[in-house]
Amino acid sequence: MNRSISNLSPNSTTKSHEETAGDEVVDLASLFNTLWRGKWLITTVCIASVLVGVYYAYAVARPEFTASSVVILDTNQEQVVDLGSIFPGMSSDDTAINSEVEVMRSRVLIGRVVDQLDLTSNPEFNSALLPPSLVSRLKLRVIDMLSGPDLASELTEEETAERARDRAINTVLNKIVIRNLPSTLVFEVRATTFSPTMSAALPEAIVQTYINDQLQVKLDQMDEATNWLSERVAELQTQLEEAEVRVNAFNASTDLVNPEMLLASERQLKEVRTRIEDAKTTVAALTERQEQEASATTYAEKAELFNDAQLRGFLPRIDEPAIAQAFDTRYAQLVTRDQSELLRAQNQLAVLQNSEKSLSQQIETQNADLIQLQQLTREAEATRLLYEHFLTRLKETSAQQGIQSADSRLLSHAVQPLMPSAPRKSVIVAMAAILGFMLSSAIVLIREIRQNTFRMAQDLERKTGYTVMGQIPLLPARARRDVLQYLVDKPASSGAEAVRNLRTSVLLSNVANPPQIIGTSSSVPGEGKTTMSLSLAQNFTGMGKKVLIIEGDIRRRVFGQYLNSTQQEGLITVLNGKKTLEEVILTDDRVGHGTDILIGENSSVNAADLFSSAAFSKLIAEVREKYDTIIIDTPPVLVVPDARIVAQHVDAMLFVVAWDRTPKSQVTAALHMFEASGQKISGLVLNQINPKGMRNYGYGGKYGGYGAYGSYGGKYYEN
């Protein structure tokens, strides 16, 4: 029955990865340790940077001198007359201030300064006057090779002068600084050149040219405004005269019309319309009465139509012929009277309607004439007002023309500097030291970030979640055959002590039930697992145990490179039943007299099938009864599945990781394959640690805590 040893780490690999991903915070102690490990590189680079800075500051850098002039914007100038609408004063908002800065930096203004100071003849501002340096000659040669012949030789004299002027302007723009002092209308114009005289003359010329330019712009605007106003006044005078002629001509061609007369006619028209309505009502009433008279048939109905006393008096005796005749006569008189009234009302209505029509036409004509007259009058009046306004402005502009002043004035003249302002040697040296520190620190950190292998046991444990049981240094043996002899000859060496520590960790991993069968594996070949297996077997033999080491990597079969034997029969022969275990066992004095060795051998059968067979399980059960400790050296996990199959039969599985060689991704992938198949790793072994490499990386200090390869190990080991 197999005895399994649980993983000593509290967390699995997967869980460790998740916790690591969730705890990605800046570890200042780790960062400091990384920089401390690269202290010699940082120190070297800083010293080199300081030396370069000192050489530049004291031997290469050319002294520069700085001078400045101060100018203020005068936005509250007094004016004889108010010309704000024609020449608005300068604003004091940020936009106007920034605009003035750009005006002072304009190429037009700087070009005038260049011409005034003749800077095209100064080698500092016209690089064409300087003798070409080696770099310039090389650059020109490369340009000639890439772009063909130099076109500068084909330029005319005017074009050459213009190019020189452009170069001088560009140089001036690079050497000056114009800034507005915060919360003020004050500008500082600063120039830095190689000459103290030029440093003082340049800002002074810029400020004076700027002030003169402001004044000239105002005078030009004043002349332009005066000419324009004069032309406009003449045009308006002509328009005013023409408008007045049109008004007079219209008054002469029409009847005198005014709003009062038009209003009286409208009131008369309203009265006529009122009378028309009354007449229509009367005609309608009389017409209705005649219809009633025509429809009346009885004497009572006829008497009822008229409020007449005679007709009512005839009704009681209407049966008498004479009374009836009298009634009819009286009724006919009343009807005739109503007809006469209807005719008179109709005639009166017709007269009123004719009068209304005549008045309406008269009012319409008068209204149109009045509107046209008012329009002509308004046009003439508007032209008169505009003419008077422009005439006033023309007089005011003429009065102001001779007293214009610039919107700026000089506050402080530039003073010729006595001491250079640059280079600031102490600052250059300090900056060189800082840059050297930053560059070297970046190199150290980038080297650390790009590092994809394991150099410390702590990193291996933190990345995988498994305990590191042993840390074995690189043994000083040129060939594999010499490794075992070295451990025999140097039992107190750091390598032997490291193997002894590994053995102790394995035994103490389960004190109550120590592992009997121990498997070893790795991610890829060449990580030293076979050397470690043989060294561990040698160490167990030193304890007086009966040890069997099995070469499980039957595909490579490297045991022959360690042993002094040419035997070919081994594990396959035993599994096939051709010979017994005792018949094929090997021994080697360097491994130890208590250690039996079962080598691998070539087979046409797949190795994974052999380890999965019942014969192999039977062999494992047999050796459990005969040996105290069995060590099985299995192939790399990422290459073949043999190690995972053998892991089912072992009590402890040691996983070997080569120091500073095996990529982290391969280690985690191999461990994941074990976990995916339900196999647990008992512990990790950081193998082939190079003490010199540890010191180069900064891990081998006195307080590094790296066991056998720490600087204090010399007191305990005899290498």
C-alpha cells in the first residue's frame, strides 16, 4: 500500500496564482532590495554621469549672458475726444495680453530688429558665417548623397540674403523669452546670448521696435479713418440733398395732406356708415310692414297693423256699408303713406352709399400719399442724422490725429550683465547624478522585470505555492562521472551539506511515517534531477539504510555516464521476467556500499505502458519489502507522461528546478500537469545554484539568507 505525503504548502499552485494576482501591490522593501542588489551598477553609472556632467559644465559648455527689459501696457490713456467706437482701447483680458506676447514674437517685428542690429553679420545669429564643424560636414555630405547636388550654389544674391535673414530671425526667437508677469500688464523681454553686449541690446531693440510699431499702427489707422470719413461725409451730403429734393417735389405734386385732415375724413366716413346702417334698418322694417299689409285679409287684421284710432273706431260698425267704405278709404291712405316712406328711405340709403364710396376712395388716396410723404421725410431725416454724425466724427478724428501715443511704455532698460547666467555648473553636475541614478535604476529594474527564471527559494515558493525542501549549489565537477567522487572526497562541502539538508527535509516532512519511495522529476531535461537522485541515494546510504535507486528515465538512460559499469540489462529485463532483481542489480563504491542501482534499458514497448503495467506494480511491492529507501529518477514532466504514472507508486515526489535557467512558465505548467492528474508534489528543490552568479546578482551578501552559498558559509564548509 502506497504512503502519500501531503503537500507542505498550505495553498495549491492555482490558489497561489490567484492570490498573487489579487495582491499586486508595490512592495517597497522588495523594490529597495532589487536596487540594493544592483548597487555597484548604479554607483558606476552615477559616477560616470557625474564625470560627464563635470566635463560638460567646466570644459565644453560656453558661457551665456542674460539681460531683460520690462514694458507695461497703458490701457488708460487720456483722449481729447472720445474715439472709442473708431479706435477701441487695448483690453486687459487674458486674450489681449497673450495676443501682445505673440505680436512681440512675430517674425515681422523680429525681422525689423534683425535689420536694425545687423544680426545677419553676427556669426552667433547666422550660422553660415561659422566654420563648419565635423558633424556639419558629415551631415552635408549625407544630404548631398541622398538629395543630389547642393541647390544653395544656384541661389541668387537676394535669395541668399533672405535665407540669412530667416536664420537670424529663427535664432533670435530661440534666444528670447517673453512672458507676462502674473496678474499684471507688465511684460518681461529676456534675451540670452554669448555676448553680454548683445544680451542687453537685443531686448532693448525688441521693446523699442514694439512701441514704435504700436504708434505707427495707430497713425496708419488714423489716416485711414480720416480718409474714409471724408469720403463718407461727401456721399452722405449728396444723398441728403437728393432726399430733400424728393420731399419738396412730392409736396408740390399733391394736395396738402396731413394726419389731422385724414383723421377728420375717417370720422366722417364712420358717421356715414352709421347712417347707412340706420337707413338699412328702416328700409327693412318698412318692407316687412308692406308684406304684412299685403297679407292682411280681415278688417281686424288690417286695424291691428296700424295704431290708428279711426280704424279701431270703424270696427264695431264695420257691417255697415258706409262704415266699411270709410274703413277701406282710411286703410288705403295709410298704405300709401307707408309706400312713400319706403321710397324715401331707399333713396336716402342710395345717397349715403354713394357718399361712403366717395369718402373711402378719397381716404385711400390720401392715406397712400401720406405714407409716401412720411417715408420720404424719414429717409431725408435719417440721412441728415447720419451725415451730422459722420461729420462730427470727422472733426473729432482730425483733432486727435496729432496727439496719438503708443499703448505701451518702457519701465526698465536692459542692463549689460557682468556674470554669465549659464551654464549653472552645480545644477548640471547634480542633474547628471540624478539622471545617472535614474538610468541605472531603470536598467536594474528592467533586468529584474525581464528575469523569467527562479533565483531565490522565496520566489519559487511564492510563484508555485509549494515548499522548497532543498537548495543545492552547482557542484565543481567537469563531468557527470566526477560528481559522485566529489561528494565522496568532500563530505563537508557546501554541496554535500545541501544534499544532507534535502534528505533531512524529506524525512521530517512526515515524522510519524517517513517516505520510503521517493520520486524525482523536473520540467525539462538538464535540470540536474539525476545528479540529485544519485547524491540523495549516496546520502541515505551514509545513514546506514539499504537503498535502491531506479533509473526511471529509460528513454535517455544517463546512469551510464555516472557509473563505472558497462552492464546493459536492467529494469526491462526484470519486468519481462527474464532475470530476477538480484541478478541485474549494480553497485558502485562512489554511491555507497548499501546502495543498489537498477538501470534502465532500451525497449520497443512504450515506457508509459511499462510503468502502467502490473509487472511494475509488482516490482514496487517487492522492493518495498527489501529496501529501506527507494529512489526513482523519472523523466521530465513536459516531455513525456512517465513521471505522472510513476508518481502513483511513490510516497514523496520531489520536483527539481534549475536555478536561473528554467522559465517560470514551464515550471508552473509542469506542476499543473501533476495537479490535473491528481498527483501532489511533496516539495521543490532549487538545483544547480551558482554562488558566483548569486553574488553578481546581489543575492550573496552576508545577510542574504541563502544557506550553503551565503558569504558566511566558509566558516562551516570545506569546499
